[in-house]
Amino acid sequence: MIKADMHVHSKYSHESNMELEQITELFLEKGIHYVGIADSVDLERENIEDVIERFQIRNAKIDQLNEKYEGKITLLKSAEIGEPYLYQEEIKRLDELDFDYTVGVIRPFSGGDKVKLTTGERTTKEYYQKILKMIEAGNVDVIRHLDLIDAYFGKDYSALKQISEVMHALNDSHQSLEISPFIRKKTIEFYPSIQKLCFYRLKCEDARVIIGSDTHRPEELPKNLDDIEYACTEIGLVPGIYQKRKFERI
Ligand SMILES: [Zn+2]
């Protein structure tokens, strides 16, 4: 399988200091062929003009590096956008930039339309309702995570109906699901969980996924991408990358 990590942050995200060239070298060393640079966009806090300027500068730098490393490794242009269904107009403007794909996320810890992260049925249902709104808005290519409540508080099956609605919505949409490693309590897992990925496979004719580590620092470089690839094959998921807003199977 062609190796890809479709979710890495660079210094063009507030929470990372990694230079694009450093990322390129680190992933080249790991034998990765495609690296998706998914820098964060927080439209609750940032002005759209500033976001556009930041990404224009970054995308030009990515073009230069792709030329320099041609035939060895390719950087893909992405953005991770919080609560994208709230920002239809802003995202139309971002779509004018030459992104390869965009990733949507519901962030329980920050963002305008916060899900308060507490245990309990209501929070879980609220979280999946927001995921559903994000899929139905259809203005990003990839749906991230799907499992934040479980990741922090353990399994919660109370929202099975909402999760089922999410799977049906994904089947009707053009979007893909992201699978990400998540390191907690010394165990290495990945999210969405195997159960949810099997559910996704059952409900979606074309169960497309991208694999992304959400790396912010060199020490966070993914260690279990092979395990995720193995799970994809066994479950029958369709892993891929995006180039110029088109999904390509890998
Ligand atoms: Zn991220």
C-alpha cells in the first residue's frame, strides 16, 4: 500500500512549531509517500482575511517543497476546520484556494458551538447531532474523529440511534472518514473504534477512509499506521488520499 499520513500540523497552526521542510524530511525518513498538511482554522477567533493570507503563504511554500522533493515525497494542502457547518460563506472563500482537501472537526474543548465535555447521555447525543450537521452541510471533504466522547470517557452506547444516522448520512454524502491513532493510558488505540468502523462498513457501500496522525511535534510521529492499514484491509474499508479535491484509492 502507498503510505500516507493525511493529518499533520505545521507552524501555520497555532499549536505547532514544525517547519514544512522539517516535516518533509521526517516523513521521508519514515518511508511515507504523501503527507497531508492539515493546519487548523478557527473561524470563531480568526478573521477570514487573515486565514486566507496565512494559507496563501503556506500553500506557496508547499509548492516549492513539492518541486524540490519531486519523485520522493508529496505534501498535500489541507486545513482542519472547526464546526464548518457554522461558516458556509467563509468556507466558500477558502475553497477558492488550491486545497487538495479539507477536514471538518467538532471540537468539544473550544470553538463557537461548543459541546460541553461532561459524561452523560445528553452530551454524547449533542456531539453526534453536531457531527450530523457537519456531514449534511457537506462543505468539507473529510469527517474527523467521530469518537471524541468515547476517547475521553470510555464507551457510550446511549447514542446508537444518532451514530446510525451519522452512518446513513455518510453513505449519502461524498465525504470520507478519518482514522487517527490516539494514545491514552499507555495503550495505543485508534479512533473511530473498530466497532464504529465495522458499523461504517456495514452501512456505507463505499466506506472511504483517510489515515491521519494529527502530529504536532516530532515526538508525536505516528507509530501504529501499519496497524490501522491492517484494520482497513480486514474490515474492507477503502483507504485513500485526496489530490485536488478528488479521492484516490491507495
Ligand atoms: Zn489536527
